[in-house]
Amino acid sequence: PIQKAWWKEAVVYQIYPASFLDSNGDGLGDIPGIISKVPYIKSLGVDAIWLSPIFASPQKDMGYDVADYRSIHAPYGTVADVQTLITTLHANKIRILMDLVVNHTSDQHAWFKESRSSKSSPKRDWYIWQDPQYDAQGNRKEPNNWKSIFGGSAWVFDEGTGQYYLALFLPSQPDLNWESAAMRQATHDDMRFWLDRGVDGFRIDSMNLMSKHPDLPDGKIVNPDEPYQSGAEFFASGPRMHDYIREIRTEVLDHYDVMTVGELGFTKDEQSVSEYVARDRHELNMLFTGDIVDMDFGPNGKYERDDFHPRKIRAITNLWQNAMPKFDGWNTVYLDNHDSGRSLSRYASDAPEYRATAAKMLATYLTTLAGTPFMLAGQEIGMANLGKEYGADSYIDVEGKNYYNEVLKARGGDVGKMDDVLRELQLKSRDHGRLPMQWDDSANAGFTVASAKPWMTINKDYTEWNVARQLDDPESIMAYWKQMLALRKDHSDIFVYGSYTALEESVTGEMVLGYEREWEQKVSVEKYESFSILVSNQASIGRAQGKVELQPYGAVVLSNV
Ligand code: TEU
């Protein structure tokens, strides 16, 4: 029988703490700001929030560089504030997921400071240290050719002890060594710290990077002209990955009623994915497979051009919707997070004439599939990317900046030759997913007081696209989201637990994604004329000979129940 579970029926709302609401006028969002908006979050009809990292951190990667997992970044608030947030959410029957960042820490973490202090430190092996290599001329070289995900070598030389440490993201984010049992115990204790305070689960950051190939071999040479190669085949989903997850389950998670969602990069095949989420594996509840946010990445990386085509979302959707039931697994449904541009601007349209319709189309997709939907704050009002009027200096995120500077250097520093890169940033920069929430049309969008300087650009379209304006408008994107979330809840038998059948491209045409969700009753494709229209983002829908006519970005949910 189908396993029913709260985490399957839940819809999760991601909050980027810096960008939700500033309660004290310092230009940065904070925990009290989130607490004050719990009634708003509740009114949407979501069941849980996922909070991106709020822990003590030098903020070199916006909190994904944790210096102490048991204290809170002071400008966000205190542990007591977080406790109040948890209590307030729970009183409103909303659960809370925290970000568990344990593939790496900040270089300011006490563990790393100890580890780097000497080669004989008891915490030396809590991180990944290696001796240098030397070339024929006797020049010092990195231990292998792996490239950091944020550019440059993945190895950082430490003058003090004469060894390199591995850092797959920024040099200030050293990778933890999960081979160390003592380190794992300490991490388990950090998890218990928050679980004992009522946290309902974790989104596990960079989850499948935790186990590397023990020999740290050179990565396959894909770009012979470049000094460093991806190496992901040796640092993603390594040999002990599943041991570590199972240990977390049995040692920690199984003692609480909680859920986990693992961030899964680089691993894309059905077999490997199944090993994380097949029910009988007893590992994770669900995953973010990266393919859905990579649909417009180029062959050599994120900021390379590759046009989005609906065929891509069709293929990925069909792949995972069909795969999960085979091994009784579960998955997420998502299009947005804090690591990319808004799906509305990337995969649909934020042009004024289409924006509301397109945002509702995406909402239809996110709420009618099997899997736990994750939405990013602002999606409910159709927040979009920064427009073309914003130049390269508006982009402040480290990933995009590093890439921009790398290319600029390769092109001899000529900023006049950077239009193609700017175009990619306009689509995919992580800044777009981190834009301050647009609450109303007052100065600073109601995100912070008018006199404050927001920590990052507020999209000037806030005067038109904001929460206040949509709250009482029954035609708004927000009203549509609320309707869809209620519909999913009312018909969870179909939308959460029902079967999935893709409609072939020969039936829908290449530009339309179509699928059937069934519960008990069998439907037949030929019979759509007898179906009622449950929801649509179009004012009117042409229907003839069993066919339904969709306008650009149109969406329709037909029902025979
Ligand atoms: O992201 C993991 C990751 O692989 C990212 O490089 C992601 O693919 C990229 O940002 C897409 O543009 C997680 C977090 O979500 C991200 O915010 C952190 O910067 C990263 O881990 C390091 O902790």
C-alpha cells in the first residue's frame, strides 16, 4: 500500500532570512521579521518553511559558511528568537526545516582553527589535508586537479603547516572530512541541538559531496586548455555516502518525527538517485535533483548559454514522476531556490503582458505533481529577475562575480566585451533568487524602513508587483496560489498520491506539458470533452472535438470527478 506521510502532503515555503523582512532598520532581514509574518505565511496555505542558514558566520557565502552551528548570526537575532519562531510556527501548525551545512564549515569555525593549528592537532583529520605535489622544476602544485565550484583550484595552501586543504566552494569554506568518526559525532550533536528545540527536519546542503573518493584522484580532463578540471566524478556520491546518511538516520533522525531533503548535485541517473530515496533504503525522504534548475546551463557550466525548451522540463518531469513509484521513493517538486534566477524569468516570461499568466502556469505545475512542492518566497506574487537596466555592478553574489571576473581577465579586461556574460547573469545570477521581498509600494518595498540601505538591490518593479496589491485581488497570482494549494489539499488523494501518466508530445504538441493524475478511476485521453474545467489561468478556454485550446503560458486542470 502507498505510505502516507505528513512530509508527502506538505508544501514548503523557502525563506532567505536576509531578504524576507527587516524588523530593526539595519537593511537586513531578521528572525523577528519572519515571526511577524507567520500569519501571512499561514494565510498562503503552506505547511512548512525552510530557512536558509541563520547561524553565526562571516557571511562570505551568505551563511553557507557556518562558524558555529549553535549560535545565530547576530544581525538575524538570537537562539531565543529562533525558539520563539519555532513556537509561533508550531502554534500555527507550520513546521520548520533548517539548512544543515555539513559538507564544509567556515574557516572561522573553531573546529577548523584547531585543525589548521598544527599537523598533530587532534582535529587535524576533521578536514581534508594533503601534502603538496611538486612538478619537474620543483614548483609546488596542488594535490590534484579538482576545480572549485566557485572557480579556481579546489585546494588552498596553508603556509602555517605546509599542507593544502580541500575547499570545493570558497577558499574560506574548507570541506569536512566525513571519514573522521569524531567529526561525525560532533555533527550529530549539532543536529540534536536544533531537533531538541523543535526543528522538524533539515535540508541537507551539498549532501552528496560528503563522501569523496579516498584516493582523491585527478578529474577527467574535459577542458585541456584549463588548469583545473571538474573532478565531480570523484567528489560526488563517493563510496561511503550511504553509510554516512544511514548513520545520521539511525543515530539521530529516527529518534524524532522529522524529514530530510538532500541537495543532490552532479548525480543524475535513476539508479543512483533511487539509492538515496527508495523507501526500503531508509535514507532520505526526498531530494532536490539539480537537473530542474540546470535546464538552461551550457555544456561547460552554469553561465554558458543554452536555451530553455519545454522539451527539457517534459523530459525531467517524466523521468522522476515515472521513476519514484518504481522503488517507492519520493521527491520534491520545485523550480526556484536561492541559487539561481527566478523560473518565471528563465523558463516562462516576466514581460508585463504575460507575467501574471506565466506565474500562474508555473504555480499549476508546482501544485499538481507527485512530490513535495517547494516554493521560494516571492513566487506567490510573481517576483521576477532584475531587469536589463541593471548593469554588472548590481550583481553582488560571489559565484557570479567570480565567473564574471574570470572571463573578464581572459578577455584582457575589456568590459565592452562582456555583454554575453551580463546576459547570463541577468537570467541565472543567484542574486535574483535573493532579492528582498516586495511587501508593498512604499520606499524600500516595505522590506525595510525608508531610511535604511537594503543589503542588496530592491527590484524597482516592486511598485507594481507586491504583496499588498495582490492580497485582496481575486485575480492575482497570490489568489491563484492559494486556490491551487487548497485544491491540492482537498484532493490529496489525486495530487499527492495519485498515479502519473505523461501525455505524449504527439497528443499535446511540443510546446505543451501534459499529464494525467489518477486515483482509482481510469481516465481516457479521448474523452476530454466531458471533463470539467477545475482551474485555469485563462479567462476563457476554447474547446472543440475533445481538444482544449491554450493561449501563451496557459494552464488548465481538467477533472472528471
Ligand atoms: O549549493 C550547492 C551547489 O552545488 C551550488 O554550487 C549550486 O549548484 C550553485 O549555487 C548553482 O548556481 C549549496 C547552497 O545552496 C549554496 O547557496 C551554497 O553556496 C553552496 O551549497 C555552498 O554551501
